[in-house]
Amino acid sequence: MHVRGFRFQVHWTLVSVQEPTLAEWKGRGPAHSGARIRYVLTDNGDGATEFEYTNEFTPPGGRLGNFASRMIVGAASEREAHNSLIRLKALLERG
């Protein structure tokens, strides 16, 4: 993973899958950091598919780590999530 200039290794495990509508991964990183990514596909009733994306990151260091993470990351996490979704959409549309 790469967060605000810091690169670190995360080990991912697929913890839940319900083909073709759901996939969830949990990741373990350094110093007890963690992550969870979840994809859910649903029919919106109009013949289109809705995509729900969850990305959670737990920094190392407990409360102090959470505080420091908010100070370092700030609003960048929302922007990075949006950019990631744009890239995913383009990839899916290419087939």
C-alpha cells in the first residue's frame, strides 16, 4: 500500500465471497495496522448494476495512531478513493 508518501507491505486474505455479488478482503500490515476492502454489486432495478466500495484502514498505534493518521491524511483519503473508483470504472468499461 501507499498512503501519503509512505509505502508499506500489506498481506491480504479473501475472507468472504458470494459470486458474483460480493467480495471482502482483510489486510494486515506493519505494527498491527489493518485494512478492509469490500465490493458489493446490486441490481438497481433499472437494468444497471450499482457498485458499493468500502475501504477502511486502521493505522498502527491505537488512538495516537488514529489521531496522527487524520493529521497526515486529512481530506486526501476521499480524493484518493474517488480517483481509485474512476480508474476502476475505466478498467471495467474496457472489458
